[in-house]
Amino acid sequence: MCEAGLCTGCAADADCDDGEPCTDDRCDDAVCVQVPNTAACDDGDACTFADACAGGACAGTAVVCQDDPGPCGANRACNGTAACTVTYPGSGTGCNDGNACTVGDHCNGGGACVGGGAATNGTGCGAAASRRCCGGTCVDTSADASNCGGCGIVCGAGLACEDPGVTTGCGTADSSGRCRCTGANAQCPGSQICRTFTPWNNRCAPVDAGSCAPGQHVVALSSCPDLCSY
């Protein structure tokens, strides 16, 4: 029979077993006694580990398993140990690598977002019209001596790429830069020529669309040096 929360009238320790792992149950003078122990146990929570009895109850140390942000970030799951189980979205999952000059961006299966290939050269990639994709990288074609005015238009060694805006009155709103020169045609890219008469001498100028990068056209600026533009 039960009396004051205890099972009385026991004849053996087995009569007092309440099924709880955190108490040692015994029969003492026909009265059941439950004594808390410190045995290992399982509290049933996968987000705790090192579960043990304390004060008659089973409790473990909590572990936090939190997913990484972003479409390619790690997914973490509790497994009853101090370390989370880590998985990643499958390779090929769509994402954005933050580079406007790559296409086919996808997760690599290891937590990173990678580009699948380079965007078409000349594709716009920024707020400024001069920002263009060249070989998978966004460059400023008004200042990059290796892509001056367009992808692959390389200025002569040691000579700068100039934004048309620095020559007042010579088409300041264009999207292309132009190479500087010192009077020698050989210092200009491709078939461009070095302008040698004032007021805007020592600037390379295209002679036709063939002097420009693929997909560009020539902008004629009257008394100013002509230039290439997308």
C-alpha cells in the first residue's frame, strides 16, 4: 500500500523498484526507500551530453548546434555528444558569390559559394558606367592600364589609362578610358594612334571599331581624341 508517498509493506528490494535510473531503491523494514544516485543516464535530449544523475533527476550539459547563414552554410544537428553533426548543402545548390562577373554560381558542397564561369567581357558590373567585367573580374576601364576603355586594351609600359573626364570638353560622360602616350604610335594598343596635335595631344585614339575591344564602337569627339565605348 502507499503511505505518505512511499510504498509500504515491501518484502524485498525488488518490490520498491520505481524504474527511475537516478534512485537506488530498497526495502527497509517493510518501507520502500528511494536514495538519489550519480549514475550515468540518458535524459532523452539530443542537445545535451555527459548526462548524469543529480538530485534524483537525469540532466546533461547543453550544447548549441546552430546553422551557418547563407545558402551554402553548414547545417549543424545535435547528436548527444559535445560536437554537432555537420552537413553542407549539396554541390550544385544555387547561390550568389557576390561577384557580378561570374555566372552559374553554386555551392561546392564544402560550405563555399563559387562561380561557375566568367561573365561575358564588357558586361556592366557596377554603378559607374566604366565598371566592366573583364576575365571574370570587375574593373574600372577608365583607370585600369590593362583594360583601358575595354577588356584587353593594354596601355604602353609605364603609361597610364586616363578617364576622358580629365580633358574638359571632351565627352566627360563616356564609359571608356583611353591610354596616354608620348607621341609614339607604338605605345598605343592595337591599331590606335597617338594624337600629336594640341590641345589634347599624347592621347591614344582608335582609327575604327577594329581598334576597340569586341562589342565596342568608336565615339567621334570632333576636335577631341576619339575613343572606344560599349
